[in-house]
Amino acid sequence: MTSRKLRTLSLLVCCVTSGIVAWGADAPKVADTMAFIPRQKDVEYEIPKPADYAKCKVEVERKGKVNGWVVLGPSGQILRKFLDTDGVGGIDQWRYFNNGIEVYRDLDTNNNNKPDQSRWLNLGGSRWGIDQDEDGRIEKWKVLSAAEASKEAIRALIAGDEAGLQAIMINDEDIKTLGINQQLASKLLESAADVGKKAKGVMAKSKSLSAQSRWTRFDAQSPSLIPLDDEKANADLQVYESAMAIVETQSKFNAVQIGEMIRVGEVWKLTETPNPIEGEVTTTNGGIMMEPLMAASTLAAGPAGPSPKVEKILKDLQEIEQRVMQPGQTPAQVKTLMKKRAGLLTDAIELAETDDEKSLLMKQTVDGLALASQMGTYPEGIEDLRAIEAEIAKKSPKSPLLPYTAYRLMQAEYYVNLQEADADKEKQGEIQKAWLQGLEDYVKAYPASEDADDAMVMLGTHEELQGRAKEATGWYQTLLKDKPKSEMAPRAQGALKRLNLNGQVLTLAGPGLEGGTVDLKAYKGKVVLVVFWASEYKVCEEDVPQLRALYQDNKAKGFEIVGISLDFDKDTALPFVQKNKMGWKQIYQPSGPNQSGGLSSPIATSFGIISLPTMFLVDKDGKVVNRNATLTDVKTELPNLLKPVDNVAQGKKPK
């Protein structure tokens, strides 16, 4: 920063600290305010010409504890705002505008007169970066969309900014946050390693990228959703399989492969170094997270691992599976690849030295066919699965491979049938009914199988969503009785507790989102609405205005709200609460290193939460009067619950 800027900064800080702004003292000159520029370089904001400074003016702004200056342009449009927003003294926000709309702000959150956060706003984008050491470089992102992550990747690649690239690459902390399967995690970290060295190699070889290159747009199909029950992570994952960025260099456009991207909270992360599509570099589809799980874990199976021959076959299989998932493959090409895959697996099974190894290979065969069927790349996979099921049933009817295959065949048929039904609601209903009946039949036929507990939880959840609590209770109780050590058991136990909450005193306490402890015991004598929510659920955000109105209208009458955030990280939950002015207490229980977040977090599991928002309405005695309240229920029941206790009815003399 130049000495002129430092002097201007000192002037602004001293004025605010001494209270001059509050008392309407002379504001700084327009030229002095123009000495300030955004901490980050890629900001498009309005800069008046020096000749127009005389037409601009600086006005004092004071709103409550917020003090500062507003710089207005020749047409009266806002150009800048320099504000002390917390009343502590000293400028803590530098805001920049374009055509009267704020597009960027620098923030000083620790009151040392140095920006440590940067936010792009409105037409400027949605990025939110953290500059931990206050050197002008962003080391961590709080919010970063997929498109903006690709833009940042291109900028850092061209600039040789290793730290900038590292900030957007998947890392060990992200892996733990998402709870990614160990074998997939190892591959992801290996792919994301040495990004600085790899980036230098890319730029040294590239004929299309140079210092004149500029990112123009993000190019990708819709993101894929990897569900929790795929067992690749501890929660649903959003993933772009093979994203690209379009870059312009001296009026010529080129594509740069960004590759697989994974969403971590509000930030999209890259898993590989960007690479321009040129020369021998071609696009790839189906990243690490799209590999069938068994393909990733087979290499680690068994104490001794597979033989070198089997390992070579497995590597060939992995390449085939990635090619099968690539868009643009003709049905004939996919069929050829799948036949080759089947032959390789047959060879691998014959070469396998142990029964465990053979079993894992068979599971890989089944997983691959089921996945290809569901994705529509190999519809014949359904028939192949049926043939495998029939062969196992004939030769080894007691083999655990039989229920394993049957369950995946049932899942594949369900998804394929739903896709074929398209928008036919009647047909979809029939398919759903058949699917549920299939789950029941499966549990009866294979009660001890590794997938029976998953089937029972799905059946219980469905019954709950249909309002049939008795039937749901039956499935959860069966799971706990038959498979008490199942990973699904805590969820079933929590669901049973929740289903029986009405009339019971609710015991609930946890760490506060903003510190301290939130305990329902402290609300004795008040009517309390407990709300489980997460910022990624749009319906949760849509409910906030009504909740806020209920709170404001009834707080003085003895009504309170306690929120329970199921966001994956505090840095996502807290800004959401502040943005939506949720003035009530929030519980936020961070997950441990081996625990999941979201609906699989410990606090959600303890009540078997299956959807968001979920609300419990609690009376003045701390007893639950509605364990599944809607906003309509709350509005209807609240007036009666808030009525003063009738002392006469309680056998007490009125005062």
C-alpha cells in the first residue's frame, strides 16, 4: 500500500474512532477515497475520471451504530461506502459499486484496520474468500460456486499462483468433512497432490494458454448426486463428473478440462489440475467418485491382496468402466465393452486364490452391471443380473452373493422402470408400490443379509412419510430386534424415540452456534418450537419469514424458538442465520472425525430425522404436544398453548 493510501486510511480510521462521523464532521475528499482499491484484482467496479471528481461528493452516513462515508458519482449513483459497522471504531468495510449496485466488499473482522475477508456480491458473483494472514491472497473459501471455482482455477493456473490453486483443491480436511470412503479418499488426495508442479508442467507444454488468456464461461452437464446409500461418503454428495472452462486467447477460444469437482459445504473443490484440451490431451468422463465402490476397494481386500495377474485385470476393468460411463458411446460400443468386461471378470475369478477374493470379484461384476443399467448406458445389464441371480440360486443357494445380487437387481429394475415411466404419475405409483412390496419380500426372504437393515429403514421411512406411524414403528422395532448391531440401528432407535415423543418431556441440549450451551430446561414455563433445519434445503429458507413473524408477535407472550442446524460446517450455518435474521438460539453440534453431518449427524440420528424441516412443538411444562408440526399447526395451536394457566382450575385461590 502506498504512503498516500496509508495516510488516507489513518485519516478515515481516526475520524471514525474519534466519533467525527457520528457528529457530522467534514468528510474526506473524493480524491482521497478514490485512493482505495479492492484487495482482489478481478473486480469490475465504477471508477470516475479525475476530471469528474468535482461533480462527485462524499456524504456522512449514520444508521444506528453504523457510521461512515458514502461516495456519490456525478449522477448521484453510489460509488463507494467506507463504514464502521460494529461501532467499535475504525473502518471495517470497504464497499465498491458498479452502476449503483454493490459488487464487492473487503471486510476487517478482527478490528485491526486490515481486510481479512473478500466478498463478491450481486452482479459481481457470490464468492466469499478468507485472507487469513492479511497479505491480499485468499487462502480459504467460505462460498465458491462451481463456475467461479473454474474461473479461479484458470486465473491461478495462468498466473502460476500455487497457493491460489491449492485453496480450491480437495484436501484431507474436506475428505474428513464429507466422510469419503478410504480407498476413494486416497485416490482423490493423490490426484490433487503436487498441484504447483503439475500446473507448471501444463503451462510449459500448452500452446493455447498464455498470460493473455481469459476465462469466459463454465461448461458442464448438470451435477450428479451420489446418494448416502452408495456408501461412498457419509452423506449425499454433489459432483460434476467432467467440467470444462472455455478460455479466450487473442480472439481464439479453447477448452480447458477442469475435471471432477466435488461440493464441500458452500464451496466447490477440484480434484485434479486443470489441463487444456489440445494435442494428445482428450476429455475424460467419470471421475474417481464415479468409480463403482468395489472397484476402488477390491485392491485393499484380503490380508495379502490380489495376485499381480488379478491386479492387472482389475486395472483394465477400471478403464473399461470409465469408458462405459462416457457420454456419446453408441449402444454397440457399450455392448462390446461390457462383453470384454465380463470376460475379464471371468478370468479374474478363475485366477483368484481365495473364496473371499472370488466373492469380491463377483460383487464387482454385479455392481458394474447395476450401475450401467441405472445410468442407461447398458440396459441389457438387467438381464445379465437376472442370469447371475439364477445361476447363483442354482449352484449356491445359501451363498451371501444371492441376496447381494437380488438387492442390486431390485434397485436397478426400480430406477430403470421409473425412468421409463417418465411423467406418468399412475405408472410411477404402480412402480413405487411394486418396489415397496419387493423390499418387504426381500426382508422376509433374506432377513440376515447385509442389505436387510437398509431395506427395513427404507420401509419404515416410507410408512412415516405416508403418515402410518404404527407400521413405521413395526419396521424400526424389527430392525432393532433382528439386527441390533447394524449401522442403521441408532437411526431406527432415534426414529422410535421421535415417534413416541407426544406427551413426553423433551430432553434436548447442545453446543450453541455462537458459543455456550443451549438447553431446553432453561425454557421451562415457555412454549417452545424446536426446528431442525439446514441451509441447503430451500424449504427451510422459505419458512424463515413466517417463523420470524411468529417469534416477533409472540415472544413477549412466552414463545421461543430453538433451532438445530444440520449444516455440515459452522461457516455455512452462521452466515445463513445472520442473513435471515434468525434471532433465536441455535444448537450446532459439530461432527467428530468419524461422524457424519447433515441427516446422518449425531443429533439428527438421535431423533431419526428423515426430512427437513422437522419441528417439535413443546408446551410450558416441557412436554411435546406435536412431534411433527407444520407452520399451520403452530399457528393454530399456539394461541391456546400461550393462554395463562387458570389458577382456579388448578385448585388455587386467585390473587
